[in-house]
Amino acid sequence: MIRFLLAAMALIAMALADMAPQNSSLSLVSMAWADDDDDDDDDDDDVAPPRLVPRRPAPARARPAPPPPLYAPDEVIARGLSRADRDELRAQGFRELRSRNLANGESLVRLRKPARMGLGPARDLVGQKPSAVLAELNHYYRPANAEACEGAACPMRQMIDWPANTSGCGTPPRIGMVDTGLNAEHAALSAARLKLHRLDRDGRVAPSDKLHGTSVAALLVGDPGSRTPGLVPQATLIAVDAFHKAGNDERADAYALIEALDYLAKQDVSVINLSLAGPYSKAVAEQVARLNDQGIVMVAAAGNGGPAAKPAFPAAHSVVIAVTAVDRRGQVYRRAARGTHIDLAAPGVEVWTAASVRGARTRTGTSYAAPFVTAAIALMLQENPDLTPGEVRARLHRSARDLGRAGHDEVFGHGLLLPVNPCATLRPAH
């Protein structure tokens, strides 16, 4: 009987061997693993059995098309240029692409800038010629299709009803800024009306970085066609690099801050953005008071020392507008300073703006809330340049949307900035 059973098992094994392909290395156990693998494709086991058939790679996602350019990347147009000035520009590397005389007798010239010259400096150089009546970028115009605000920069603008068009009323004021260095060749700033002044340090200290200043400048005057459009791109920005590095510490001393404010006062600016904070200095306080007496509005970041920190200056000076930061839900930034001196809250958490070298990223801090208020003041002064600093402050307080405890409080001040719409033709971004 035992011999019969052994013989039967041998016959079954031989039959199975005959059924399998001769070159197959799969055992019964290995086929069970493969079947289990097919059934459990969605399992997240740490170790999965090898697959017999490789998966197809996922198709590459199409990148969104970049926005169309707003102007020719290397051209300047000018009115009124004399033949002598045009000859001089050609000698400086400009190429005359087209010219004609207008009905009033003025020449209209289209020029290509030298390859190594930035577009903004090229426009300024042409405009400085004695015969130039006007020098400007060669802008493009398209059918006026109404578009909703799109992109990463939009949520913060929509929460404060920022106007989509800010150039249709009055002459843009000159904005001053005291900050670190900045990258004037960044795509967002290369064509801006921007002047950078570096304080003379005699080479005794290391220069400042360009990250902070580039981000703040782009929020103010960034190219509207770039990834980081500015709030008031039509304005002229006079930026002073007052900072230096000491090891990993980037700072500006009181002497440099006074020197920077004095320089800006001589540049005929109307409003100054101060995205910086530090201790009280009597010397700085006196300089701030002098600029206020001259009619210059100053806006400063409240500081990121936290709710229990002492008031930071220059924001805590009574004549300076102090700005705290909130997120898109209206919640205060957790590290923002507080106090009775806080005037307004503005977007300052994950604000989309320019990076130091190229591209863009989000930034957080009261430094990035201050430019929103500075830009709102620029709109007010664009229509009515005779407003005093006190009148500007009062208008902003009245228009703010109350947050937190009713009325003025130490967290949000008078509430969320809502820019005073200076012209009936300006429409909200959304």
C-alpha cells in the first residue's frame, strides 16, 4: 500500500513538470507571491515583492504658460531727441530701429539698448539727454479683456480690496525705502523706476545681503507682468542700503539710519518705508521728527520680537505709522510685537514676493506688511500730494476694517488696512 502511494505521488510530480515551460524558474511559491502582489497594488507595505511587469511612468504635467510680456525686453522709445543726442546715444551702444517726426515737429525714436545695459538704466540714460521730452519702455497693448486676479500674489490683495489699476489718477509720488541691498537686475525690478544708493562704508565692513531689500522693493514696484507684481509699479522708488554684515548679523546702526533718512529727504520723497526695527535712539527720534515736520510720511514694521517684547523703533515713534502682520484669515502673526502704538494690520504672513537672485517665494514678518501700507499712502498722495502726515494717518484709521476687540487695540491697532480708493475709475482686483 505504501509503495502504491509513493508511486502515485511520483507520477503527479512528473505530470506537473511536463506542464511547466522548460525554462521557467517559477515555483508554486513564487507564483503565489506574484498573484498576491497583483491583488495588493494599493498596499503600502514596507517591503513589496518584485513586480513581473514594470509600471509605465506617469505622464509629465504640462507647465502653465508664462504671462505675456508687457513691453519689449530691450527697447526704449523717446520723444524730442535731437540729431546730436541720437548720434551720442549710438556712440554709447544704442541702435536706432525706427524714427519719425510727429505732427508737432517732435521726433519719435525707437531705440535698442546695449546688450550689457539694464532696461531701466537705459531708459534713464535716454531721458537725461538735454533734448529728450520723454523716454519710456516700449509697452505692448492688447484687446481689453477683463481678467480676474490670478496667481500667488492675488489672495493678499483681494483680502484688502487692492485696486487692479493704480495708475489712472495723478502723478505717482516718489517712495523712499531704507533697507538692505537689493538685486536691481531681478526680473521683477529690472525695468522699475528704481534708484539704489549705498552708503559709503570705506570698505571696513561686509556689505549687506540682497534678500530682504529685493523682497520689499518688489512688493512696492515689481513689474506688473512678472511673477511678483508690485502694488504701485508706476511709482519711483529711491532705495538706500544702510545695512552691513558682522558675521551672521545683518544690521544698520543709528548713524547709518540717520544718514539714510537725511538722504531720502533731499530726494524729494513723499513717503518712506522702514521695514526694520530696533531700540530707541534720541538721535534717530530727532531725525524722524524733522522729516515729519517736512511733510514726509513714514511707515515702519512693528517688529517680530513677540507679544511680550518692548515696543520697537522707529515704529513706536508717535509720528511713524506702525504696521503689524496678519494672515489671509485676519489672524495676527504669532511673533508680531504689540502695544498701544500699533496703527494698522496688513498682510504679512506667507506673502508672495521676489527672491534675492531670481524667481519668487513666500515671506513672513511685519517687514512684509509695511509695504502694503506704504503703497496705500502712495495712492492717496498720488491724487492729493498736499495731505499732511497727520491727515494721511487719520484717513487710514477711518477706512480700516476693525479686527479683534472693538475699536483700537494693542494687537491690530485700528484694524485691517483697506486702501482709500483715490479715483472713481479704479476697480477692485476681484
